[in-house]
Amino acid sequence: MTKEFAVPPVVFPSGGNPSAVGSNNIQQRRVATAPFQPPRSSTSSIPFMSFDIGSAAAASSSSLFGGPIGSSSIPGGSASFEDEEPLLDELGIHPDQIWRKTKSILNPFRSNPAVHKDSDLSGPILLYMSLCLFQLLAGKIQFGVILGWIVVSSIFLYIVFNMLAGRNGNLDLHRCTSVIGYCMLPVVILSAASLFVPQGGSFRIAVAAVFVLWATRVCTGLMVALADGGDEHRGLIAYACFLIYTLFSLLVIF
């Protein structure tokens, strides 16, 4: 036997959309709406309101960096390259001052202590490098030895002077190192001249003795003039200076 089932007819609307039928039982899809976007305004002065990224970036870059080189467009700023100090002055290197101090060493009988009141280490470092260079040309690599002897000799003379001067001594280590470094000029000249003098012989030793006495006289005069309490012990200070520059001359001779 066959059973017949009564199937109700399906009726579609005229638009052919089956979802319109049985709207009470079938949930209709909602059409997705676009996210909120602020209205585009051509007269707005805020860049993100106009969505004109290119023009906003150009305007900001031109306002900050669009001025000429050396001028400042920041409100209240008046800095420029012309107002800045030279690089050597910012580093504490004054070539004119170094030249005046070096020139004052050239005359052992008339040294100028007033020039050496402002101590610096730029000139001594320059003379140290010159001495090392001349020694290198002579076939002697003594960079570390010369630097170590300069440091030890500065500390040695500083201690000796302040012990002799007692409470009246006002010599600081920086000024002592500066004076010893500038008075190395005769030794540097000796090192340059020794390149043309034959090795050995009494003539080389005699020339070295002249330059040692030169450096000793200048260094002693500057030490006594720049610091208090050294007039009474000029001979002992001169002996300490003589030992220091004799050691450096021995590096040049041998």
C-alpha cells in the first residue's frame, strides 16, 4: 500500500525572495553599514579633519625646517651658526695662547710668567707628541715611556715644591704639569737636532747639556714666579728640574 502525504503548496512573492515569507519565524539579515566618518571639511585647519596627509606633512615640515640654514624659526629662539663659538674654543684649545706660551720659553733669560697663569694641557700634549715623533724618526718607539715620565715628573716636582714651601705653597698639580710640559720645548728641539748630529761623542753630550740648562732655568723661574714660597728654595727647585730634564735628554742621547 502506498501512503500519500498532503504537502502544502509553497507560495513565493512576486520579487522571488523566499525570505519575505514567514518574516515572523525567519530572522532577516541587516545590511552592514559603514563606520562613522567625520564630515569632510575643506575649510578645516586641522590636518586629520581634512584627511589631506600630504599637504599637512608638507606644511609642518616647511614651517619647522623650511627656513634658511643658520636661522631658527622656533618662537623665542635666536640661535644661529654665526653666534656659536669656534670648535677649538669649545674644546678649551686656544692656539694663540699656546703660541704665546711657547714663544715665552724661547728666551731663557726673559720668560713671561704672566702668560702661564692660565694653565692648560693642550700645548704640553702637542710638545709631547712632537718629542715622540722625533724619537720615532730616530728609530726609538718611546710613546709610553715619555708619557709615564711626564706624569711621574709632574707629581715629583709638585710634591717637592709644596714640601719646601710648606703652608705657603699654592702650586696645584695642573699648573705644575702645564709648566713642565711647556718647558719641554728645549728637549723637543734637542730631539729634532739630534737627527742631524752623529751618534756618540762629546759634542752630542755638550749640546744636550746646553738644552738641559735652558729648560731648567726657564722651568725654575716659572715655578718660583707662579707659586708662593719658592724664592727661598730656588736652588732645590732648580735641582729637581735639572734631574727631570736630564732624564729626558738621556732618552734623546742614547
